[in-house]
Amino acid sequence: MNAPTSIHEMKIMNQLPDMGSGPVPIEPYISPEYFEKEKEKVFKRAWINVGRVNAHIPNPGDYMVRQMDFLNAPILLVHGRDGVIRTFYNVCTHRGNSVVASGSGNARSAFVCGFHGWAFGLDGSLKTVPSEEQFPGLDRAQYGLKPITTEVWKGFIFINAQDKPKMPLVEFLGGWGEQMKDMPFDNYEPIARYGATLKCNWKTFLDAFQEAYHVGLVHAESLPNMAKKPDMYVPTSMRTYGPHRSISSWADPEHKPSPAEAIAWKYGGAFTPKEGEKPAYTNPSNDENWWFDISILFPNLNILAGTGWYLSYNFFPISVSETYWEVNMYQLPANTHAEKIGQAFTRVALRDVLYEDLSTMEGVQRGMNSGALKTLLLGKFEETIRHQAWAIEQWINAD
């Protein structure tokens, strides 16, 4: 099947760095040695988003355990009774057991290690030690849970494995944060969460969500009319901010909604584009026929923002060939039964699109691992993938 010729060019809104123009090597997608460099030079130095307050730990006392393989340890996110969001290594300071086995919940006042009963407050301090007299000279102040540097930006929780990061979070966000600062994230409520662990490199996973060339085939079932439009394959515009990037997706002005979609838009909004909808806090390049923005925060967070909805994608590497992915969906609150129908439509329509996306990942990774290819040939509308490869190299080669 031959894709039809595109009829518009992607606008580059600022000066791209010198990223080269040749094929991109496959080695970083398959090399265990390169993955170890990424862990040390990227994931242990960059600010990493690990969740959002209203989706994961909305109430005082709420906690959640996440396995952060790039840190070689699970972490414990806690919403303190004082309102402060904190992160700790989920490691008991007595003998190293996990303080909280797994999952999430709400703690009244303390976490108790299930091995020997050491108890820690929600602020990480060591509260009680059974048979404490057997530990002469124990200074509880020195044996609280080890904290991880944590900052919250517009409700998003970020951690940094360095005790003293080179730059504060807002400086790391840079122009990307400026682009996103007017997005009223707090006005949206979580409506769904999906996750999957696939046998593919984290970059293979992320690549599929920062280009639209695949839409014509992969999404021919869920977006049948739009998938036939050649302009779907080409973003309307692209912006880069240091290691971060952003693109805007084209919407078909001739799109005819299905009956269910039309009802969803009438009563509460839907994922698919509605004619004339261009909210001020997205579409930073003021593109015509705009649908939504894809904003990629280095290294592993995507935010898709459209009219009345947004998504966050997190890509957490487990190994060189395995990744855990989580998507959280948000929409404006539904205050009526009709608006709840609109939310339900969005939740299901997006789920179907995501299932189609997941269908290609492991096959792509097997092809890379086969040795049949040494490089990836990228089109002009796949510059986001080239920029990602360039940004990772910059961090790995930095002092």
C-alpha cells in the first residue's frame, strides 16, 4: 500500500541544533552497554516525572510505590499530612527490606516495615524501633528513610537522583515549561489509566508516540477517515527547547464525526477534533487545522494536549529491551450525565487508538535485534526522533 503524497510541509519554529542528516544508528536501541550509559548519564541526572498529584496521591496520607529500575530500587511517593509531596527510597534503614511491599493506599501516620517492625513517619523520620535497647547509641535522626530530591511543577511530581541537581526543575524545563505554563492542568480530572510492559527499548516505545507517519496504516480502523488523509502524516509545526521538543498535529477540516462522536462533542467533548476549536493555552504556533500538541519532556515524558483533554505518557526503562509504559487520561470535569457520556467516549476511543499503537512495538524491536539493519532512515517528518537521539548523545558525552 502506497501512502498518498503529503500536501503541506512541517514548519520549524526555531533553529534546530546541528543534529546531522544521515541515518540514525540502531546500536543505542539494542546495546546493553549504551543502556548502562543512559542510566548513569541521563536517568540519574535529569529530572524524571514519576506521576501527578491528583492522579496518583491526591490526598494527605496517600502513598504509591514505583519500581524505578534505572535507580535499581523502588521509590515511595508520599503526600504528607502537611501537604508536602516527598519521595524516598523504599528501603528500610535497618536491613534493606521494602518498607511498603507494593501498590498504593493511604497511611494514617506511619509506614511499618514488615520484616522487623521499624516504623517511619510520613516525613520519612524513624519513629519507633522494637527492642531499641538492643541498638546502643542509635540516633534515630540518622536512620530515617533516604529522601530523593523532589519538586512539583503544576501538579506533576519530578524526582532527581542527585542530592544536589545541577539545575532546579524550572531551569531544566526551560522553554518547554514556558510553552506549557498556561495549560490549566489543575482544571482537569483523571478519567482513565492504562499501562503495559513490552519487550522493547524505551526509545523504540517513545518513538512511536512522537511521529504520525504510522497513522495511515496503524490507525486505519480507529480513525478510518482521517487515516486516509496524507496530511495526517506530517505535523503542522515543530519546536525544540534544548533536549525537549514539541510538535502540533494536523486535523482534517473535512472530518465528519460518527454519531457517537457527535453526541460526545455536543455534551462534553471528545478526543477527535472539532471544527474551530483552538484554545489559547495550546497550539503555540497558531497553526491552522490544528488538532493537538505533542510535547516531549526529556527524557521520557510525553504530554498530548487537545481541546478539553490531555494525556501524559511515561516510559520507564526496565532493561535495554523492556519498558513499562503508563498513560493517564485527563478531561474537564463531568458535572452531568451527558458530560459523563462524553468522558466515556473519550476513554474508549483513546483506548482503541492505544491498542493499535502497542501492536507494533515488539516487532520493531525484534527487527532491530536481528542484525539485519544497522541504521534507521528518517524522513523530514520524523525529526523528533533524530532530535531525541541527538539529545541523548549530548547528555552521555557531557562531563
